[in-house]
Amino acid sequence: MQLTLIKGFEGKVENVIQVYDWDEIEKIFDAIDWKVFHIITLEKEEGCSCDISGNICEDGLSASLTFKDQLFVIEEAPESLLFAKTLLKTFFLNENSAFEKYFSKKEVQKSFPKRNNNRFFTIVMLLFFLSIILIPFYFLFKDDLKFLGRSDVSYARAVVVNIKKQNYGGRYFFQKVTYEFETDQGVYQGEFLGGNRQGYSKLGDELKIRYLNSDPNISDYEGRYIKVTNGRNSSSYAKAQKRKQDSLKLSLDSISEIKDMDTVFIP
């Protein structure tokens, strides 16, 4: 049986001797200045050895075991030199006992760890990816979900009565638009977030909204009406929309819905 004594992190070997009984090992162990970093290795044969390393000042102590050509590191570091020496003695007497008592199931993986196949981890990751997909889908189509499969849907012309800016980062913002419309059941209000897709609104703008006959409090934005003039200075955008409307023969909205003939519905 061979005992190797190494001093310092640089791996300088102090002594290598052949030992045959525990008393020899204990005397060498007790003679070491454990205030300085040392490593003492007791090797029975190739692939079967035990190391005690560290110091009692700053780094603390550690222990490792090479057993059946696999490296194991103790999970809880030795709290004292007596504990470390007891561990080394257990290995000297029986390496199987040392493994079972101090190192069982403490294998250090030399290769990259395998992917975690834990079922809980898989479920959490699945829910995470689903949330990435479904949450934006919900906020994008939540208004449509209110009307899904409903046959009691009607349309009305609404007027913008209030606008608030709702910031969503830096200089960018949504418009929180409140509109008001009238049905046979009374006057109701609704809200939507306006932006580039819906177009920005102004007080007094006229909108087309849809609502449920059974509950007009449930409504959402469908489009807006814009005024078009035939003057020389009318905006190119309004003219383009009017040409588009004329070419489609007002297919986007019926003439009966347009109270003023100088307005065009823009979905």
C-alpha cells in the first residue's frame, strides 16, 4: 500500500512511502502541518485510493475517493482532523465500508450532465412555452372570443368620447379609447386600445362597433369612418381611401350605414 504526501496547490511531492499498518499512517498524518495546504493520498491499488486535502485555517478540509475507477467527493466536508483521520482509517481497513459510509451516491460526473428528464421539469417547460404562444394570442383575439359562436350580434355607429395615453415603454404608447353608442335599449360605452393597427383616434371620431343584443355592454371596435372632401387640398390618404371605396362599390359598408355622404368606412 502506498502513501503519497503532497504540499501546496502546485503539487510538490513531499514524500512517497510504502505502508503496511495503520500506526505508520497515523503518525505521518499527525505530523503534517495542517495549517498549510496539504494532500495525503492512500492508494491500495490502481483505481482505488482515498485523499484528504486542505487546511484548517482558510480553505477547510475535503475528502475524495477513487473507487472502481470512479471519482467520488464527500458531500459534507470533514469538520475536524479527527473526522478526516477516521475516514482515512475506515478506507485503510475496508474500502467498501468507506464508500458506503461516506461516499455512496456522491459520484462526480466527469462528462457533461445528461438532460434532466424529470417529469415535473418537462411539465414546467411545456407550460412556459405554451404561455409564450397563448398569452399574446389571447390578448390579440380576446375581443373576438366574446363573439365566438354568438348569433345575437349587431352593429352600431359610435362616437369617441374620451382618450387616455397608456405607455408601454419609452416614448411609445397606446391610446385607451372610450366610445359611446346608442341602441334601442339605451346608451352604452366601450373601450379599446388604439395604435398603429387600429389608427389613432381623436375626440368626436366616428367608429363602427359590434355588440351583443343580449348585453350591449359587450362590444368591440370594428373600424372607423373618415371624412372625405373633394377640394384641391384634401389629403392624399383620404382621396386614396375614397377611390378604394368607389372601386369596391362600397362593399365594405352599406350606403344605408353611412348617414353623411362625405364619410367613408375604413375597417
